[in-house]
Amino acid sequence: RVSLLLLLLVQQQWASASHPAPMGYDKTFYNLAPDFSNSLNTPEVDDMIVALASSSTIPTEAEEALKPEEKKAELALRRAHVSDAWAIRAATAASFFTRSSLRWLR
């Protein structure tokens, strides 16, 4: 059974999430209780808030000034950055989960 403290911490983390939502292949969970697995799902966001969010972090003028090969390089760098961010987040979550599990077992 999953510790209530761990469940609350995960829910607080999702409440203040600021990263893009993971793709289907970014999150695969093994051997977790169903109630805990459900808490790891990406929270729903209202359509009004989605409409306010910008789809790009770079101003439009800068994107128009890029040459096609620079746009490809920029897109590759952006994908690599997002991929690295998710890898770091997964490693941090695994470390946190391990430490919490060890404390809980003691």
C-alpha cells in the first residue's frame, strides 16, 4: 500500500506543474497500486486557460527571421531539451520514491 504522505506529495507536485504534458511513451508505471497510479495522471486543464497559454516560448519575429536549416536545428535543440528535462524529472521522481519507500519501510 502506498504511503498517504507520498500520495499527497505527488498531488501537490501536479498542482504546481509547469512542464509540458508527457507523451504516452514518457510515462509507463510498473507495480503500483491503482489509486497511486491514478494520482500520477496529468491533471485536466480548462479550455479557457489553454487558450491563454502561448504555444511557443520564442517570439514570432525571431522564428520568422530564422533560415530553414536554423529552424530545424532549433527544433532539434528544443526536442533534446524537453527530452532531457523529462529524463531528469523521472530520475528525481525515482530517487524520491526510493528514499520515501525506505523511510516508510523503517
